[in-house]
Amino acid sequence: MSTVIVVIHLLLAVALVSVILLQKSEGGALGMGGGGGMSGFMTGRSTANLLTRTTAILAACFFATSIALAVVAARGRAPSSVIDQTAPAQSVPVAPTTSPTPAKPAAPAAPTGPSAPLTK
């Protein structure tokens, strides 16, 4: 379900950006709707109202999907508290019942005679 909401959210984001870029700016220089001339695809006052309403609707849907994603993400978590968590019980080492007898070390090997020094 969250995947569907994420896809809708991304589509709304792309549509919102494109609709905002279509609008004419205050200076009229950056809008894609055309310059000062009255000829063109999107001109006139009704177009400005259409783009403004479309932007408002897309923004409202974008916020709704954002809230829906937050709710879906929070639903998967269970509330927890630090106070409710108990510390793990520490294990007490148990004393061995029988003491092992230490093994006697092996006697060192008898020294061999001196060897001749190695020369290169």
C-alpha cells in the first residue's frame, strides 16, 4: 500500500513542479505561458485562474499523500517506552564442582652439542 502512495506522491510532485513552471512570474520573464503577446496556447486571465486552481489542488493532494505516508509509516511501529524495558538478567558464574589438576610441564629436551656457525 505504501508503494502505491509513494508512486502517487511522486507523480503529484512532478505535476506540481510543471504547473508552477507554467505560470507567469511577476516580471513575466520566466513563465512558459508566453511573453507579452496575446497569441499562444495559454493566454489570458482565465488561464491564470486555471493554473492557480490546479496548483492549489495539486498542493492539497501532495500534502494529503504526505500525511498518508506518515500514518502508514507510524502504523508499522509499536509504541515503546524506556521505562517498560527491563535490563537483561546478568548470569552469575557458577563455580566448578571439581578443581582440575594442573598438568606437569614436560621436561626440557637435553641440550645438544654446539653447532658450527653459519657463514655466507
